[in-house]
Amino acid sequence: MRETVSGRGVLEGAFTLLEALNEHGGQAGLTQLVRATGLPKTTVHRLLDQLADLGAVERAGRGYRIGSRVFRLGRFWQPELRDLAKEWLPSLSARMRAGLVLAVPREGRALVAAGAVLPADDVPAWPGTPLPPGTAAGRLLAAHHHALAEPDADALEIRAAGYAAESETITAGLGCAAVAIRTPDGRVGAALAAVLPVRRDPVSLVAGLASTARSFGAALAECSRPNRAG
């Protein structure tokens, strides 16, 4: 029993360090990681050495960064969703003249699964990045997933309207609208959000986003049929 608990503790510590590296932009020093995780310095140093031996982190100067092995494994997260996003989002982004973000509910948060950001936009769209509180996509997902850490007084209104919107809540000069992508059984499995300058009303893109979301959901269902049959 002691070995099992110890093993789980090591895994939790390792993932805590990887999360802390991610929150520091993928690279941080030993002191920063000790402060961010609350773990003893000797424990952090030992776990980092073990993670480095496994290729999960790399030494970078006097600090550490996310390693190639984590990157290789992470590339296969949500493959059907990301493959469809890669195929559809760039052309849709250009047509709408808006940055697009695809988010999914995971780990009690709204995480970016894929994105297509216009060159002029300053919108974080890296896969796996948690959305900050208050985004349209985060609010929409929270309205349908009570486990998300964003209780919203407007949840009933968002569910009834079928979309969420915000203006300059996250970034000055930018607004956002998001609609749901549903699974074959009707659940909300993801959110498709458009980010655009506030001089353009985000709600004006809802109809186009909703049409794309329906097509996206149908395509995902089609992709999953061979997997279920296998």
C-alpha cells in the first residue's frame, strides 16, 4: 500500500511541475517552480532530474522547459477535432475576418483545442491553453457543464439563446461570440468562438458560427463511426 501511495505521489508531483512549466510559458527556473508548486526544493530538483532523463523536460540554461516527449504525445490529443479544425478554421477565419478558437471542457476548465488567428489579432490559441475567466466560449461551456469552474448567473439565458457573447471583457478592443458544437447524443462537446474588433458586433457572426458548428458536429459524428465499429 505504501508503494502505491508513494507512486501516485510521484506522478502527482511530476504533473504539478509540468503544469507549472506550462503556466510559465513552457520554461522556468528551479526557484520559480518551487514557488509555483509549493513542493520542497529537493523534491522539485529530484523530479526534474527524473523528468529530464525521460525526455519530459529539458534543461535550458539555468532553468527547465517542456521536453520533446511531452510535445510528441500531446500532438495526438483530440485528433479528429483538431484535424477538422485544421481543415475548416483557416478558410472560415478569412471569410469571417475574425480569429476563431475551438474550446473543449476538460479538467474543470475550458481548454483550447485548436485555433485560427488572424495576423493582427493578439489572441492565445495554443492547444491545451486554458481560457481566462469570462470568455464567451468559457461561459457557453460552463452553461452546459456544471463541473466547470465558472458558475454564470446568465447560464439559463445562454442555454436559451444558444450562444454567449462578451465585449472587451478579456482584451481591450476585442469582443467574442461563441456557439456550441454538439455530440451525436445532443450534448455540448465543444464551443466555437469568433474573436473580432468591438467595432463589429460579435453577435452578427452567431448565425454563421451556428451553421458551421452544426456541420462540424455532423462531421465529427461521421469520423467517430469507424472508431465505434472497430
